Amino acid sequence: MPQDQISYYRRREQDERQMARVAPEPSIRRIHLDMAARYAQLAAEEPHIAES
């Protein structure tokens, strides 16, 4: 399950970055980039969460 979760977070990060690239407004672009950064953080933290 943890690897599936990491894959999910990475896929969502990529999706958010793609949406940021096509966002019509800078504020919306920023929201998508913030979400992408959060998904990247979750993917990086997931192995540590699984060890707890």
C-alpha cells in the first residue's frame, strides 16, 4: 500500500504542475503549484509515515 500511495502522490503532483502550465490566471497557477509542492512533500514523507 505505501508504494501505491507514493505513486498516487507523484501522479497528482504531475497533474497539478500540468494544470499550472495551462492555468489562465497567475493566482490559479500559484494554487496549482502550491498543491503540487504539497503532493511532492507527501510523497517524500510517506516512507516515514509507513514506518510509524
